[in-house]
Amino acid sequence: MDFEDALDQASLKLNGDYIERSRGKGGSGGRTHAALLSSLGLYFTNKDGLTYLTWAGQDLVDQKDAQPILTRQVLAFQFPSPYSTSIKISSEFKVRPFVFLLKLLKLPTLNHYLADEEVAAFVVPYATSHSDNKVQEIADKIKKYRQDGQLPSDLDSRTGSTKPAIEAIKSGQRLGDIANTAMKWLQYTGFVSAVPGTSVGRDSQKTVTQLVLAEIEAIDEVIRVWGSKPLQTISERPSVEECAAFQRTFGLGPNHKRDNRRIENVITQSMENQKAAMVSAAMQTLYSATYVVEVDDQVIDRVYAHTGIERAELSKILHAMLPTRAEALSQFLSRYRSMAFSGTDQAIEFEAATSEIMEKVFGFKSRHIGQQGTVPDVEFSDGKFTGIIDTKAYSAYDLASDHQLRMITNYIPAYEDLDVFMYISGGFASAFEAHLASVIERSEAHGSGIGIMPWIRLIQGYPGSGKSHGDLIRLWGLGREITMVDVKEFFEPVAA
């Protein structure tokens, strides 16, 4: 329970209801989070029961870009493993589950999408390898299920579920929750995104997971690499030493080829990491609402309030983490990018950080007003130009009809001299541009949408570019989704 409380206080997780506590059974979240970190290869335990970070875990503590580290760990994730043997997954499973899912999503016969219930019913129980034959076998079963709605007849016996199969695959049940977690992990890689079920003709599904076809070359490459790479071996009843060796190899991350560290050096480093980890956690909290590009007195004061570490030592740790302005900006933008895909979990933080960016990067006076009623999330002005922003922390925002109406009848009319409105999101669904065109036509206002990657490129490139606010307003009033190509041409105009 102390571990759960520490995670809450460090803002490293959302406060939960803690069901185990309410039943008088103590804490459970600590075990859950520890198992998650272990399953991703972020730490190992020695024979004395002491825990140490793998290279991937160390890199995360050192504030290196989390996205490529965790993407590599997700793709390398395999059965068998110390994790799978600890929860008694059958030795029949010799598979990289996320390679299997990417192969499955690539198939045109499945329209490049999967519903969680399909993953729960067909992938979790039956994907024993990621061979092309097994992928095709499962794909055929899913296609048949979409036609007749019939679940596998042996699903109950296969999974050992005490509930009927039709219940076990639902959200909130064991198979359904495993599937949901797996798809969220896969979404973090950027190779897939959550889209409304209605966009693929599955009206009964709130969301489904769809392959990002724009990333197909990168997807093909990771399937080639991780689909052909031999699985690590481990016995069915591994010793502590065998598990540690497995974890150290699995947990190399993308920045290391091997882990030759002597255990005494890892011990020393782990002791030093305790304070660094506290500072890292404090910085993650600070990034959620503050644009940080250098270590100044304000940053030191705020991290000191969070950690209690003596200021001189704190300054040394922070300068080691963020040695240059470019590195500090990279760390902030990495955190900001993750907010753009967080759904409701960090929606308010995404709004606040966007307001900070409008002021500190683009030089507008900006206000975060999203929690003050039926208003946009951010308003900005420089005395000459005025604009509003609605942030949407989704991977495939489609600008639904009620959101269109809100912009047309509430937001735009509240500003007498509005120059531009803008939607900023993790990404956009295919229907977005048509819906945006409707808003523009009905409101007679100028507007656009911009996904998080071109938006970050704009943030990185604007300072020192010589571009004016007028240039920005013209870009933001483009009348469609602003792409990476648009941003590139904004900074490097194509010669006539």
C-alpha cells in the first residue's frame, strides 16, 4: 500500500479505487505495477531478492526518449519468458504476440482493424506462434466470426474460464482486459490507432484498433526484424539466475547491444538512481503543465518541493539529465506527445501545456480556459490576431456532430474579431476534413486541424525561423488538416 501511495504522490499513476484495500486485503496496485515493469523487461532480481534496472529501465530513468525504448520492448515481448512461466502460460505458446498482431492487422481481408473482443476470443487463446500459417488460420476464424457471430466451441475449455465465453471476452473480464491492455501497448508504438467502430462499419464497437497505413514501411521492417529473430530460450521452471539473465538480454532496449555490467557496478548505479528516479518523476509532473527548456531557479524550486533533495545536488542531477536546451526541449516534447494520445486521462494537462506553448514558443498571450464552461480549451491573441484552440487527446479524432455544433454556436460567436480556430490532436480520422469543411462553411470562419507530429515540428522550427504571427495565422487558417509536408513548406517554401 505504501508503494501505491508513493506512485500517487509522485503523479506516476491515476488514483484508483483500490478494490483490494476496500475488501480488507491490503494493496494490489503495487504488485500489478511491478509485474508490468518486469513483463516489459525493465528490471531483474538477483538471488538475494535485490532488484536492479536493465538497460531499458536505466535509459527511462535517465530521461531518454521513452517512445523508442518502450516500442522496442513491446516488439521484443515474447512467450516463453520469466513473466509467462510465473503466471503459468502454457509452454505451447512460442510467440511474439505483438508481431502476430501487426501481421494480422496487415491483412486486407480483415480491413486492417481488430476489435478487442476478437483479440480476446481468437488471439489470446490460440496465437501459439507468429508464423504466417498461424496468422492466416486466426484471420480466417475472425473473418468467419464477423459473418456469423459464432465463438470457438472450445473457448471455455481452452481458457479455463468460469464464465461463459460470451462474457469472458467482454471489457472488465479476464480475456477482455488482456486484449484491451495488449492493444493499448500496441497503440503506443504508433503503428496502430484507436478509431470509432462506426468508421469501419462496426456500430456495436465504441472503438477498434486500426493499422496506420502511412507507417506501412516501418511496420514491414519491424515484422521482418522481430518476426525472424529467434526467441530467447528459458526453461519451464527457471531459476532466479536464469530469469535474471533472460531479463538482462530482453531489457537491452534500442540503445545497447549487450549488458556486460558487473553486478557490483549495477548495485552502485542503482543506489544513485534512487534520487535520479525521484527527480525524473518530479519532472514528468512538471512537464504536464509547464514548458521546460532549461534548468533555472524556478525549475529547481519546483522539483525541490516535490523531492526534498538538497538544491545543490538537485541542480547537479537536473543538469546531467538536461545538459542542453535542445535536450530539455526533447524531453518536454516527448512527454507532450504522449499527452496527445492519452484520451481523457491527461486531457486537461494537454490543454494547459498547449497554452504554455502558444505563449512561450509562438509569443502570443495565451489563456487556458477549457474548464470554465462551454468554451474552447485555449484562447490566444497578440493585439492584432486572435485565435482559439480545441485540443483532442485522441489518435483518430473525427470532429463528431456535437463538437461541430459547439464550435459553430458557442465558441466562434463568442469572439468578435476571431482570425482562426484550430484543432490539435494526436491524429485525425478520415472523416475529419469533411466535418471541418462543414464547420468552416457554416461559421464563415478560418480554421484547420493539426496532428501532434507536424505540430511538434512547427514548435521545433519556429524559434529563429524569421516567421511572423501573420505567417502562422495563414497556416492555421488553411481550411484542412495541416500535414508534415505543409509544415516543411512553411519553413522552406517551394520555388515557383
